[in-house]
Amino acid sequence: MIRRPNRQHDHRGVRRPGGVRSAGVPAIAGPVREFRCVPATVGLDAEVRTASAGRVLVDALAAPYDRLSHPLGTFRERIRPGAFRSALRPGADVLALWQHDQSRPLARTTAGTLRLRDSAAGLRALIELPATTWGTDAAEAIRSGTVTSMSFGFVAVEERIADTRSDDGLPIRELVSVDLFEISPVTFPAYGDTSAVASSGGA
């Protein structure tokens, strides 16, 4: 089992030099930011709807539990239930961005415009879209089915290599605890079970 201290994020967003584990998963020296995109298999398991006061909401599955990712180089990955526990604590600061673009913020937990909750399927997010150009673009792209996936940015705090390999022989990295800092509706995915859909209705 690999435990990582919850230190400050590496804002360079790059893997630091490290060795290679015997299981074939590259070692990472120190905490670094990683991003995973998750596609919907049947439409988006997300919904865009209009609530009171004209607010536009996206209700999405941001990260699925116990599902294998697509191959990530030399390994696959699986998120264990409870991995996002720290992001659900009061005062946790998590952003929602459009397409991972820091210049196009959609919502934030500390502002009350992003709400996260645990579910049996994984981490769910309720995003209140802003009345900005990119907020309107996000709503329309999700409603039309042009954008059907979610992605999340994190720093691994605790991880391990599973005892068994995937069907294609790759080792499986299990994320036990992560420091989540961002989620995004995105065009291209990496996990196979996230989503967001558009419809109109009440909150």
C-alpha cells in the first residue's frame, strides 16, 4: 500500500521523475495533479435542468466507483468507494470548470454553486451554471449531446496495486483516498461510466 502525504498541489501538473514499480505502474515522487475523464456509456448520466429563479443546473456522475478506466499507459485504474471523503467535508474547496479551463469557471463548493455527494455509483455533482458565455455554452453542449462526459482532477493520497490484473493483463491501480480539486464537463473521456444530460424541469 502506498500512502501519500496531503501536501500542497504541484501546480506544474507534471509527473516528477520516479522509478517503475514491479507491477508496471510508474512511481510518482511526491504529490502531483492527475486528471481522469469519464464518458457516459448510454447518453449522459447527467441532466441539465432549469430551476427556480432561472438557475441552470447540471446534475452529473463525476467519478464512478469500482469501474476500470481505459488503459492509462501501462496500467488501468479503479476508484474505491469513499475515495472522495475529504471533498465532502465542510469547507472543502472544489471547483467546477468548463473543459478543464481555469479561465472558464462554472461553480465552486465554497461559493455554494457546486454541491458534491456520495452515491452507490460514485461521486455526484450538482453544478449551478453561471450566466456567462461559457456557462451558456456548457448548458447547450450538454443538452445537445455534444459533450457527454465528466472529468476530475486530483492528487492521490492513498493508493494500492490490486492483487489481480485486468483482462488485458495490465496491473490495476486502486485509488483509496484522493484530494479532489476540480471536476469538469469534457469532450473526451478515460473512465467508462460518467455522464451529464440536458432537460428542462423543476429543481
